Amino acid sequence: MLFKTRVPCRNDLLLKGFCSILLVIWLLLLRSPYLGIWHDSVLYAGQVLADIAPQAFGHDVFFQYGSQAAFTLFPELVAPLVKVGGLGPAFFLLTLVGLLAFCVGSWWLAVRLLPATLAFYGLIALLLLPSAYGADGIFQYLEPFLTGRLLAEPLVLVALAGFFSKRFIVAGAALISACALHPLQALPAVAVLMVVVAGSNRRRWLAGLLTGVGLLCVVALRPGIELLQAMDPIWKAQIAERSPFIFISGADAGYGYYLMCDFFVVGLGVRYASGDLRRCLLAVLFTAAFLLFVSLLLVDLMSLVWPARLQLWRAQWLLHWMAVVILPWLAWSIWSSVAWPRFLLFAVTIFLGFLPGLGHPLLPGGMLLYIAWPWLERHLDLGRWILLVIVLAAALLVGMERILALLPSPAGVPLLFWLSRLADSLLPVFAVLLLPVGIWMWRRLGRPSKLLMLALLMLATGSAAAGWDRRTGAQLGFTGVIAPSLPFGVKMSPEEQVFWVGGVLPVWSVLRRPSYISSAQMAGVVFSREASMEAFRRKDLLHAIDGKGRDCSLVTIGDRAGENCMPDAQALRGLCEQAGGELSYVVVPYALPLKSVGVWQAPQGGGRYTMYSCVEITEVPMQGALQRGGSFQ
């Protein structure tokens, strides 16, 4: 039986509760190690710094034409904490708060919709199974870095839980707060609640309130344009190059399989659910399908600007969350109602849908076979068993192939490192297999053994907490310690542009000056045509031929990301000349045979960086510049 008939004593409940909390925290810290301010967190850090010192960033291409900060209160809310504790510590603390808040919000909503035991298993599934959503898995919930998404998503879950618990004031406050922090993440939840209210034939006044909140989310994103304005071909091509996830039709087939698995799980859940769970699943299913279709129609086909900015496909985050959290309950429901061969097909289908990376091409076959199995039982005898064996063998092979493909090549890699990466990749598989064993053992263990298990969980959680902060020396140097007012000994005006080879973060966090261009600064091209045109113009300028005749491109995106070179003296001079006087300084993590204007040693072992002035490099002939700079170091 799934539930014990006897009523446990209070001490047993406390012990079980402590162990459950420790298990959740341990898995959370293992799956989401903190690497610092990276990915989209860099953009949010820049927005906070620009809110603190707007005059220093007014000439940055990311802020000059209006940035994403205009659509969120995140900078205003985080800026006071950064002023007090510094950028690195503030983002570190808020990342941890956001991750823990997500678990709390997930638990409240799960336990409101599911039996308590299965709700806990659903929470464990959220921590173990892939959390990516969007084309090519561009985003994920439980992101290990601070963004508006990380803070808005727990609020969305609290809003849904409050609604189904009939705590409408809590739900409304949480939903409005989520809209204020990240309207794109909150808008699908508004749509879900509108569908639920519209189908309930009661509390019609809530429909008006939710409509108003939804309009606020949309209005918050209004760019001052006509609703039917379309992207011109050049702008659309630039958006597709820098942010291809905006267009659903441009995603690869793996995204389709991944999305298909979410719809499959939630659709099956509707069949077995009742009450609030069924209402919620139906609303999420309808909302996700509708918003994805609208996004495909209005953005991919009609190229309209405002739907592209709304990014309606983000409804998948709620769809995927729901698919994962109900998975243990759904598995139990299917196990209790169908024969074991069909349950095995269900398990294989889920395995193919939640493989590391995106879904596998065999997924549609598994889904069809699961649906058609009752017919096969009536019309085929030996054939259906042969088919089942083939599917199981194929699933095992493709699963191992996918996991091994994610690992580094064993050649030239230390054995222990390779084995640790293999263990990380197989952790969800091991955990899923060991979880039932652990539950079975817990129910049969005596109190001393349970206390020993509690002690082991405390040690494991403490170890995970000690290793959670995995920031590099460069991260700590750029964000963990307040840099001197003049790191390179150069006083720069707010108009002077700096290009730091390796990224935009140190330009903003260390120098507090405009960055000339970087791939990160091009993230908001969908929100402003002027910003897109200017960013791509600057990107195209930053390439030159180095001393070995190679094309040295400093800003690369898309398939070429990571191919950017480290410029030598000739390439650096060419970059400054290409910029035509717009670029004032270049910073590189090494010394060149050129006259530098300053050197900065980053704290915390963050490296040694050299700054060069484009004016001095371009005004002096190349041979003279090399002679004045001395020998290559």
C-alpha cells in the first residue's frame, strides 16, 4: 500500500519532516551549484548598476535605447541591497533565496493539488528531472543564477496555490508581484487562472481582476508602437540570429519532442485527475496550446513586434513544471489501473522524453504504442511482445548514447574527472531507481536507524552547502570585492567606450563604464530596432586580421559562439581602427608588445589585465608602437 494505516506519533512526524527537508535541500544544492553572475544574470547586474549610477551607463548600447529594465522593478528592488553589501554578495544571497522560494512555492501548490506523499515525490522529481523549456532548452526553472525569472516563478506558484486554496488576497498579491518582477513569466499564469475562472461559472469578479492584471503585464511591455507593427526583414534576421528562441519554427526537432512529452504527460493527467487538479491541468493544457499557437501565428508567420516581445511560448515553463510535478502521481495512477506491459511502455516513453538534453526521435513511437496498446492486446498475440522488446532495447541504447554524448572525451581527461561527470549525468537515473528503495527501507527501519539516516543527511547537506559556491577567481575578483575607484589608474569620462576581451561583466562591475559591444548586450534586440541596428553595426566592426593572417572576430553569436580569438598587437590595432574613434580602451587578460595605459591585478586570484588606449595605438605607426611597447610578455 502507498499509505500506512496506522497514525504515526508526533516524534516520527518530526523526524520524517526533518529528513524530508534535508533531502530537498541536499538535492537542490547538488543540482544548482552557484557559479556567480553569468548568462542572463549579467544583464540584470548591469541593470542594477545602471539604476545606482545612471550617468555612468547612459552611453552603453544596452541602455542607450531603453533596456529590459523598463519592464521590471527588479533593479529598483535589488539596488539598495547591492549598495549595502556589494554586487557579488547580494546576487549570491538572492540566488539562494530564489531557489529555496521555488521549492516552497512548488510544495504548496503540489500539496494543494496532490496527496501529500505524492506531492513530496513530485517535488523530488522537480529537483531530479530536466527543467529546461523554450527552443533548444534556452531557459530553465531553478536556474543557478539571479534573474527576474528566479524571483517571479516562485511568486507565480504561490499565486496558483493561493487561488486553489481560496486565499485570493495572497494569490492576487503574489501575482501582481510576479508581474512587477518579470511580466513574461507571470503572463501564462494569468491566462491559466482566467481559463479556470471562466470554466467554473462562479466568482466572475475574479475574471475582471485577472483580466486587469493581464493587461498590466501587456502594457508593461508596450514599446510605444502600434499593435500591428511588423518587423522589417533586416530586423527580423538580426533577432533570429541573436535570439532564435523567439521563433518557435526555428527550433530543432528535439524541442518538438520535448514539448510533445509535456503535452503527453499533462494530457494523461487530465484523464486520471479530478477536482482542482483536473481543472488546473485542463487550464494549463489549453493555455499552453493556445499561446504556442498564437506565438507561431503572430510572430513566426506575421512577424508582429509586440507578440514577439511578449514571448508567449514561455507558457511552456508552467506546462513543463506541471508535467514533472504530477509524474509520480500519474505513474502510481497508471500502475494501479493498467497491466504491467502498458505501464512499462509509459515508463519508456517518459524516459525518452526526459533524457539529458532534448527529447529523442523515438518518443512519438513510444507515445503511439502506449495509446494503441489496448488495440494490440485484442488483435496481436506474439507480435505485441516482440514490439515491446524492440522498444525497450532501443530505449536503453539511445539512453546510454545520449548520456555518453554529454561527457567529455576520455582521451586526455583525468579518469576521476570523467567518472565524476558520468556520475552527475546518471544522478537522476540512480535517484529515480533508489527513491522507491529508500521509501521502502524508511517504513521498515527502527527509530535508531532513522536517526542515523538523519545524521547522514545532515552531513550530506552540510557537504553540499560547503561546495555550493563554485565561483571562479575571476568571478570573485569582478564582483566579490569592491574594486578601486581607478583600477587601471585611468580616469575615464562616462562617454568613453571600453571593450573587455572575455565579456561585459567587468566593464560594468569593475570600471562602471559603458561597454562598446558584447554578445550579452545584444540580448534585447527584440525590444528596440534602434538598439538592434546599432549593436550589429558595432559587432561587425570588431574584427580584424591578426599577425598570422587570421580573421579575428571579437563578438560571435549563434553557432560561432566561443570561436572568438584572442587578438595580438596587429589585430588590436586593427580593431581600434575599425571602430573609427568610437572605441576608447581595450582590456585583455595578457600583455602585448604595445604601450599600455595601466595594469590591474584582480583580487581573489582573478587574473592580471592590461588596458590599452585606442588613441595611442592608432596615432603611432605600428612599428613605433611595437618599439615603445617593449618585448612581448
